[in-house]
Amino acid sequence: MQDYKIKIISNSDSDKWNAFVKNSTDGTIFHEFKWLKILEKQTKSRLIPLVFYRGTTPFAQLPLFHSSFFGLNYLLSPPRD
């Protein structure tokens, strides 16, 4: 049985994130780390880039954005304006 892990990556791992996007059949410029950081800044939210691993191999990525509104915390992917 393989181990599954979920990790929050840091800015220093943005090259790995982008390599995964580039090798994905569904990856676009809007999935790249630089674009997600721009979106984070413009929406005044906090990017939480999750990478899902099967063993040591990444098999999925999920960019979540944390924000709060009227005292309620929520996560979106991607955030709305």
C-alpha cells in the first residue's frame, strides 16, 4: 500500500509547481505559480498551494486561497473578485 501525503509548498518550490503544470495536459498559464501569486495579491487573500503525493511522486496540485469576510474564514480555488 502506498503512502499518500499532502504538502503546502513554499515559494522556493515554484519551479517544481510550474514543471508539473507544464507536463499536465490541462495546465495553462493561469495555473502557473507566478499567476497565482498575482491573483493572491489582487484579491487580498493568502495562497495555499497544495501538492498531493503518492509516495514521493506528485499526482495533483490544488491552489487554495484563504480569505475572511465578516469574520468568516473561507477557502476558494480560485477566489472571486
